[in-house]
Amino acid sequence: MRKKYFATGAILATAAMLLAGCAGGATEDAPVSVDPDGAGKTLTLWHYESDTSAMGIAWNAAIEKFEEETGAKVEFEAKSFEQIRSTASQVLNSDASPDILEYNKGNATAGLLASQGLLTDLDPAVEAYGWDDKLAESLQTTARYDEDGVMGNGAYYGIPNYGEFVEVYYNKDAFAEYGIAVPTTFDEFEAALATFKENGVTPLAESAAEYPLGQLFYQLALSDATREWVNDYQLYTGTVDFQDENFTFAAETIKDWVDKGYISKDSTGLKAEDAGTSFINGTNPIFYSGSWWYGRMVTDVTTFDWGTFLFPEAKMSPGSSGNLWVVPENSKQKDLAYKFIDITMSPEIQALIGNNGGIPVAADAADITDPKSQELIANFNTLTEQDGLAFYPDWPTPTFYDQLNAGLQELVNGTKSPEDVLTQLGEDYQSGVDDIK
């Protein structure tokens, strides 16, 4: 899935150099223009956000602002995530390529296209617009890819302008009913779980069939992790030992919480939607999941008050930049594409993201007025300020998502011990990494 296409990349790179003048981008003789004249020109743009999502609202406003400022017209085509994911390599290597599009971050997606020579090196635009000054270092990781398409180093091939992370959603009314304060330490968090269980309440809304339990497992492993540990796991910079203290603590804690009834054994067959709705309807008072649930909580939680907090004592949590704006190598309007990206980083557009349930990466805090949005963004900023975004547990290999879920299902239903589950996950992980490297 991640084979290297060096010959294709070389051919495309050579073609790009020969055609740079008509592509509308920067060359040694024609640097990036931060004030391009768009009169009579059209920018073709693809993205897959709904009109009512934070990003969809922001991108629509950015299109209007772009047309006003440049005089160009935007030809927008709404695409589904799957449409773009499944056809990107073919479409971007053709005359049907858009000038700019939203694309998924990571080695198997943006990294793969970069290694194939299908995306424009954005380093000149980053320097001209100063986008790197607006992005925390951990957000830049998913924007940069080396010649093999591995994130974290090399040139910029995409620019994120929103973020995402995983945190604890909690039922404030249920916490108050049982006299539980928001925990600030891991011991206090476990004490809260115990109090709920003592009162006949299963505290954690969970799903082992999809991502929620995998992200909780990863968060537990991150409890005492370092950036070096994360980089070894995510970026292949060192040896990964699935029997180390971090992974062992995570697996043994999950088993302990199942045995104590903090996590239902029924979670082996539940999906993320099942877990989320169990929190929303008040069945389970705690849900550890992503900021992408924030909008659902705002609209769907109607019977109790709720809030969020970062996982107690952990300096790192699952999270990353959002998806990327990328500029295909075949883009005919590169300078206009760069201008559009810059507009999405403007205070006006960043504030729209923040006030509609998203997490802006470069907003003025004074522009965010909703209290729950302020809390969400403050938690994200806390993580980025302490270099705490640790990406996601399934990112290292294309198959590890399913393998992690399968292992955790066996851990929950008791068919494998923590040690045996970790042994299997270690073998799965290493086999996937060997295929990549």
C-alpha cells in the first residue's frame, strides 16, 4: 500500500520544472506572490466538509473572502472523503486535477501522494506567508514528509488550519449527584470510576469494535510517555517494545477496569456510535473520545449538563492537526491556491472554526465567545503548548487499526491475557513497519 514510486516521482518532478511557468507557482525566477491577481482566473477547489460543520462554514466564508480579495472565481466541487481517498492518485496525475483540495494527513495518504510526486512542495509558500510561525511543532509533523512519504521531516506538502484531540467528556449532573469532583490525578480518576460502580453505574461508555477503546488504551500507555517514545512508535525512529512499562500498564489497566465493571464486557461488540450515544442518553457518565464529538454533544445532549477535561496527569494525549490543504503538482493556479490557504489561516476564518465547534490553530482567543468552545480550545492549547499531541494508535501501519481492535476485544472478553495481547500486537506492528521500510 505504501510502495515507493521513485520513477514516477522523478518524471513528475521533471515535468513540473519544465511547466512551472504555466502552472502558476513559484520558481527560482518567479517567487511566490502573496498578492496574486486573480482577474479572469478560476481556482478549482475540492473538500468533503458538510455545510453545517465548523469547517464547512469556515471554508464557505473563506471562498467568499478569497473571491473579494483576489478577483478570481472559485469552482467548488463537493466530494466525499471516500471519493477523494480512493481516486486521488489517479485524478491528481491527470488534467482533471483540482488546483487545491482537502486531504487526509498521514503516511498512507498525504505522505504517499508526496512520495509519488503528485503534491507541490510548499516550502516557498510557507516561507512567504509565515505559516510555520502559526503552527505548533506537533501540528507541523503531519504537514511535512520525507522522500519516502514518512511524516515529520522533509518539505511541507500540506497545511492544516484546525486541530483535533481526545479528551474526557463527563456528565456534570451525575458527578454532582455522587459528590465527585473533576479528577486532577489518575488516582482520583480511578476513585471516580469506583464511586460510580459502587452506586450501580457503569462509568465508561466504551467500544472495542471501533476506535474508542483503542484510544483509551493508547492514552494509558501515554500516561508516562516521552516525545522520544511517541516518535519511536509513530515515526520509526527507534525500537518499539510492546512489553515495556507503558504498554504493559495500558493493557493491565484495561483488564483491571473490565474485571471491576468500569468497562462493560458488552463493549466488544459495540461501535463508536453506540458508545457515544450511551453517554449522550445518560447511561454512562464518562466518555473518552475525540473533539469531533463536540458538535454532537452540543446538539444532542438535552437532559444533563456536561463538560470536558484532559486525561488526568498525562502530559500527552492522542491528537494531531486536522486534515490538510494540499496543492497538486498539476495545479494551474498555485499562487491563488496559496492565497486561499492563507485566508483560511486569517483571524476571521479561524474564529468561525472556533465558534462553530472546531479547533482553530491560529485564532485570537478573544474572538471565541462560546464558553464550551473556549474550554475545548483551551484544552487543545494546553496540549500543544506542552508538545502533547501524540497522534493516534493506529497510524503506524495501514492494518494496525483492525489489529488493535481485535487484540483489545480479546483482552475485554478474557480470551487472551494482557501479555499475550501485547505479544500479538507487537508482531502485527513490526510486520507492518517492515513492509513500509
